[in-house]
Amino acid sequence: MRPLEIAERALAAVPAGVEAQATVTAERSLLLRFADSRPTQATAVDDLEVEITVLRDGHAGGAMTNATDADSLTRCSASAVAAAEAAARLPASGPRLALPAAAPARVHDGYDEATAALDPGRGGEALRAAFDAAARFGADAHGIWTAGAVDTAIASTAGVAASDRVTDAFMKVVALAPSGRSGYAAQTAVASKRLDPAAIAARAAGKAMATGTEAKLAPGEHAVVLERHAVAELLTFLASLALNGLAFAEDRSALSGRLGSRVAAARVNLADSPRYPGTLPRAFDAEGVPKAPLALIQDGVARAVVHDSRSAALCAAASTGHALAPGGAPDGPAPTNLVLIGGGAEDESALCRTIERGIYVTRLWYVNAVRPKQTLVTGVTRDGTFLIEDGEITRPLADLRLTDSVLGVLGRVEELSAESALTGTSEFYGRRFATGVMAPALRAGGVRFTA
Amino acid sequence: MDALLADLMDSALGHADYADVRHVRSTTERIGTRNGAVDRIERADAEGVGVRVRVHGAWGFAAVRGAERAGAEAALARALEVTRAQPSGPASPLADNIPAVGTHDAGLDGTDPFAVSLEDKLEALLAADQAMRVDPLVAVTEAGFFAHREERTFASTDGALCRQRLGECGGGITATATEGSETQVRSYPASFRGQVSQAGYEHFAALELAAHAPRAGEEAAALLSAPPCPDERTTLVLDGEQLALQLHESVGHAVELDRVLGSETSYAGGSFVAPSDAGSLHYGSPLMNVAADATVPGGLGSFRWDDEGVPAQALPIVRDGVLRGFLSSRESAARAGAARSGGCMRASGFDRQPLVRMTNVNLEPGDAGSLDDLIASTDRGVYMETNRSWSIDSRRLQFQFATELAREIRDGELGRLYRNPSYAGVTPEFWGGLDAVCSWGEWRLWSVLNCGKGEPGQSIRASHGTAPARFRDVRVGVA
């Protein structure tokens, strides 16, 4: 049975006259892990989730099940109705939610039939290619290859009857040299055939095997070149801390009261662009609102934050199609297709050229917010940190702890690379929901390191 | 179900060096209020089967929803298919284990939290939510309830067949105050969704959220105008909740044997600890005694058997400051030369394969008396309470934590409030500075509800027993 049919059956299980949305998410995925150039754990998932959200007088209640028989759907519906009624019986306060009306979503090219086949043979070949490439450098390969196909369908009493199919593929390699140094590279795409396992492993191994005595830098402010992986990590935190409509509505966002103001360097242009070439497109958000481009920071000026129905209600605004859950996720809405527009530098080497002494960062690890309203975060460099001297990468550098404001770093951006690439997520806690940030590398001055 | 799982394992024999299967059925309820209104009421039911096979040293796993024979058989076939498609490698042995047989229940005593009406739970949450709004600077108030029940049945080609039923319940509150560019947060009894135990509804009721709510609101507002935590090296006293996360990040993860052996390099990272360090590495001061105890009642890392069917154990990790042991699985234990697994394999649900995870990694209490006694015996320093932010490098050495609140300690008394407190250190040096741990009367289990690891990601819940403790010569005010 197709997901939309299941969603319609789930909606039919809700009593007549009750406002409701039924969402079906079906995941089939395959993930192959490896360590020391040997396969370790392979995981294949085939699961489906039915979520029924009921609104009673603007109050939401929800229930989920991964069973699709009639009895299970009826029980799920009853739980959602009971939850909404319990909420509605209480003294009225908080935002009154409404189901978004049906609206046409644009088609996209985010589905690849061959990737959806989840051929373990293709994954096995990817591992072999990565192991061979790393071995040519004298390094061991650690990492994952994964592909997934996710079907989403929404049916609601407001007339939404929509379905979407997406695929995603991701491979990363952490190459480990005999010296203990490591290097990282990764690719994300809609189609697994777009991944180049040998090239990924070679780039990672090249970093791990870089020669030269490891340097150490004292904490302080340093000029940096951030590879796209590090840029994407910082932008992801910016999204949750500042571009989040719920945080904005509750005066917890760095952009609260600052839309229209300069918040970053003039060369910073950030948008959520669900059909940008090379990204992972989606047709609609978790409330069935069609995805559409939204300028967030233009020429360094804050232009918008993203909304779901709840944050929109709090701000007397309209949903921008960024709901992560029906009725709004507890942590608020989020952009899922961030695009930072590139600049004029040919590549990372060109970005290094004006730095007398600085730090080249491949990626950041274990980043966490320290002071959310200041977008102050902390995280550690990892898997490819180098010293830049007189405009060139000269030797490996011991990892450092970056503790700085994301908007502060964006305010000190001096240049960006012309080329961007998609940096995807691979963690997939819960149901697979692949997102990515299209980002260039960038150079920024005066970035603060605390250890 | 038992027959299906046993048949499946019979089918796996001859196709895999080893195989196991878990059938898991779970129900979870999350209720949240925000700013005086109901924010979410959600109930989630899930059921499925996960089959794990081992072929030539590599693990393959396939999960399918439901409990139908055809689906489970397809999952076994898929697990074998994906494992065989990978490059072959040398096989390593699994540590011996006596097959688990029997049943076990925990956390099911007392009142079933799912049998308590939604109205009663909402009444408790809304009362706490309202009681936090004691100051106009409090911008966001949140109260949450959590309950989870799970039945998991395990079988293996070794002949294991066991069933466990586990229940969890708890909750917490958070007040967020804002002014200008500052946000300050106070939580009770713990940050990041509160305190959960393997227990019935009585555990949630005993938290008395409404009674503690005014203080949360008052402190959140007061922090906005408090001076920043000074940047200095000083004596640091940590409350039990923050110490639990310190223990989790800088000890628990560092002694996971899969990390130590390099199997988690691509995501979670490695460890500064080597297998050969057991018995010789000075992890901390002689006052540091840590055990991983999967048998402690109420702990979220407690069970009778782990997800490989290995019996729960109380493992010595650090004794008198010296590293003694690791968290392990049958595979990692054998690779490290141990005779048996530490019984630390856990999976977050039917659709994930088990990994080496923390059980209840506990710091044993000392003899420093109460927290008041500890403060009274401290001339000068900073007291920090309730985690707000955490970060540690991929080898679990250099860390930086922030807490919600700090107070100056001067002449044995708590003094003025500090905002934005933080501290940083390097694991063995930090634990080497441990010079006092409070006594049993202050010791309790703290829950960590969002421990992430693995690819695809798995979030599990664990508990850590701690009492407040004192550390000398710590860098504070770093962020």
C-alpha cells in the first residue's frame, strides 16, 4: 500500500468532524560502517511511522504507531483525540493552531531509482574502493557508506493530500595515519552514483599523511580558513539558535528585534533554498506546507527567520514551510536546505594566501551552544587541522577549541571560495531525515580559540 | 513470539558464525507545557524485530516493523545479504557467554504512569509551569513528563531466550529569562528534560515540581544581572548533576572498549586510554572510585541481561584513582584479551544494533559529609550547579562545560551569584585534582537522557550515581 493510501486510511480512522492530519513516513535504508579498513557493522532498516495529529479548539494532541492495521490506526486516532481534548479542556492560553490549507508543491529531482534499490553490492564496492585508496597512502580508512529512500505522505481534513519521495547517499572517510594523525573527507548527494569513494578516501588520507612536525598554537584570536564542513556546522547552529522562529518569538534569538539590521559581513548571503542545484530537495514540510526559497541574511543584513504554524501564530506571521513536526516541533522550526553563497576565491589555497599566520580547519567536533542568544558556541577542531604560514599550509597543527559567536565569525568573513558543496548529515537519530548545508570554504579573522 | 525467534535462530545456523534477534515492543508518552499552555501530548507505540548476524568478523543487521514471521525471515535474509556484500576480513572470536534464559521485570512496581489520567499529569505540569512565572523577565517556562515501557525478547544461535520488561518515568521544569543579549536558564531537578528513573508514577510525583518552580524562576531572573563568572584558576565544587555529566563524558565514554579499540573512530571518536592502561593509568586522585553497575535499582542503565544476552554486572572502572576496567561487548572483550564481556551492549530500539554503551557509571561517595559540610571546608572557590553546555574532544581529553548557575565560595560559605559559569580541563589532570567527595547521604542517581552514539544514530538513557565533589586548581570562567 502506498504511503498516501495509508495516510488516508489513518485520517479515516479519526471521528468525523474532528480536525486532523495523518502523516506517514516510510524509511528504507542501508548503512555500512567500517574501521581499520575492515567492515564492522551494516544496518538495514525497513520501517514506517504513522503519526496522527488532532486539533481541538486550536490545541494539538498526537499519537504515533508503526502498525498499519485497522485496529492500530483506530487506537492511534483515539490517543490523539484524547490528547487534544485534554489540552482543550484546560483554560485557554498559548497559540491557537490551525491546519495549513492545501497548496500545490513543486516537483523536484530529489529521487533516484537506483539509489532507492539500496543495493548492498554497490556499498560493498564503495568500501573496497575506499580501502584501496587509503592503502595507497599508507593509511587506514574508517567511516560509513549509506543510502536511503524515504517516502512521506500527508493527508488532512484541511484538504492536504500530498506525497513526496526522496533519496540520499552519503559517504565519509576518516583516514588514520600510522602517526595517529587523521584526515576527513565526505560527499553527500541525491544519488549514490554521485559519490566517489576513492576520491573521498584519497582526500582524507592525504590530510592524514601530511608531513611535517605537528605545531602547537596558544589559545587566542587567530585568522582561519574553514573548510565547508566546519562552515556547515556553524551554520547549523546558527539555524537552531537564531534563525528559529520559535526562539525569535520568545526573544531567545540573536535576531529577535534585529531583522533589517546588519548582523554579518556584507559578503554573507544565506538562504534556505530547497531546490538549489546539488541540495537534497523536499516538496513540503511536516505540516504539508510547500517548500520555497527564503532569504535569511542578504548582504549581511538579517531578513527573515523560519516558521512553522506554531511560531507563525506567535508572531502573527505565516508559516514559511519549515515545520519539523505537525503542530511544531518542541525545539521549533528549522531550515533544512541552507545555502551560503560563495565568493571570489578559487579554492581553499587561495583563501590561505593572505594569512601570515593562522589555522586551517577541516571540521569541528562536538559543537554545543554556550550562550544561545549570542550564538556563542564551542567545539574542537578535528581530522585535519593545519598551520598556515605566509599564505600557505605548512604543517599539521594540534587540535584547538574554538569558542566564538557564529554571528561574530560571520561578521569577520573576509572571503569565500567560489565553489560550494553539500555537507550532509549522517547521524540519523530516529527516522531518517537527510538534510544538508550547501557551503563554500571561507576565511575569517580574529576567531577565538580557548584551548 | 518465542517460537518465532527460536525458529529464526535455527534458520540462521549454518549461514552465519553467530546470530541473535530482538523483538521489541514499546510505548512512550511525552507531555509538555510551555508558557502556561499545553505544548505537546504525544504517545508513540512501536513494535519490530531486529536480526543481527556475524559473517567473517563483520556484523550485519536488518530490522523490520511488526512481529510477523514473513517479515522476520526477510530481515534475516537481508542481514545475511548485506553482510556478505561487504569486503571480507579476518574473523575475531567472541568472548564466551552462558546463554541467557528467563524473564526479568524492573521499574514496573508502583503506579503505571500510563494509567494515570492525562488531566492529572497536566495539572501537575501546569501548576509547576505557572509557579515559575515569578518575574516578568522569565520569558519561557516549560514543564515535562516522560514515561516509557518496553518489552524486549532476545534469542541467539547460542541458545539464549530471555524476556525483559522495563518501565521508566520522570520529568522536570525549566525557566528561561531574557534581557538584552542574555538568556539565563534554571532547571529542576536536572537540565535537558529532567530526571527519569526506572520506576512508576510515584517517582514523577515525588519530584514535586511545583514546589521547586518558584526558585527556578527567581534564579533565572536573578542570573541576568549577576556578575560574570571570573576567569581564574581556583577550587571548584560541583553539584551531583553536573558531576554526573562530567563523569559521563570524561570517564564513561573514554572507557568504552569499542572506542578504545578504534571501532568508533569515524563518529564518536577514540580514547586517550589504551587497553594496556588497565592497572597502571592514574586516572585521578586516590579518592576516585568508579564502577559501571548495571544492577543498581532505578538506574536507566539497569537490566538483567544486555542486548547480547550477557548478564548485568558491576564492573570496577577506577579504583583508588587507577584505571581497572572497561565497558565491553563479547567482541571487544575478546579483542582485548578478556575472558568475558562486561555486558554493556545496548540498542536504542528494535531498528538499531547494539553497541557498547554506558550502564550506570557511578562515582562512589566519599566521606566529606553533606554539601554544606563540603562548602564549609572550602576557603575559596566556585560552586557550580546544573549543566547547561558540554563539549569534549574526540579522545575524551580536553573538555569545556558550562553550568546554569555558580556561586562564589568564600571562607566556607556560599556568596554571590555568578552568571555564565564555565570550566575547562584535561581529563586525568582534572580528576587528579579531586580532593573531596560527599558522603552517601548526598549520593543519588542522575539521569542522562540523550546519550548519542553509533551510525545510524542511537540515543539511549543512562544513569550516573554521584555526590557533590571538590576539585582543586581548575580553570573557570573560560567561556
